[in-house]
Amino acid sequence: MAAVGGLLLILAGTLGMLLLLGFIALRLLGAALATLLYLLLAPLAVLAPALGDAGRTPFAFGSPASSAPRWPSSSTRSRLASSC
């Protein structure tokens, strides 16, 4: 009877170990997939501002209704450039 109790303890420990290992593996897999996604989106984030105001808007601070600083519009930039 003591052998059955010991065997149950070993099985419980093994099951816990496998569950913990599976949890860690899933967390690592999720982090790897998120990293891959961010690496694939990086070129878009670099090239988007080259599209003008429409490309800079997603990277500007705050929403359009907020008073946070924004990128100057194309007309403002050209007016500033012509005044120099």
C-alpha cells in the first residue's frame, strides 16, 4: 500500500512538472510570435512618415482632438521653408 502512495506522489510531481514546462513553453512561443510580428511591422513604421501627413498621423502624439504637440502640416512646412 505504501508503494501505491509513493507512486501517486511521483505521478503528481511529474504531472505538475509537465504542466509547468508546457506553461513556460507557451509563454516563450507567444513572446517569439510577438517579436516576429513587431519585426515584420518595423519597416512599415520606418517608411510610413515618407507618405506625408497621412503617414505621420499614426505616429503623432495624442489624438487629433487633444492639445498634444503635432507634426506641422505640409502647407506650414512649405511656408516656413519659403520664409528662410
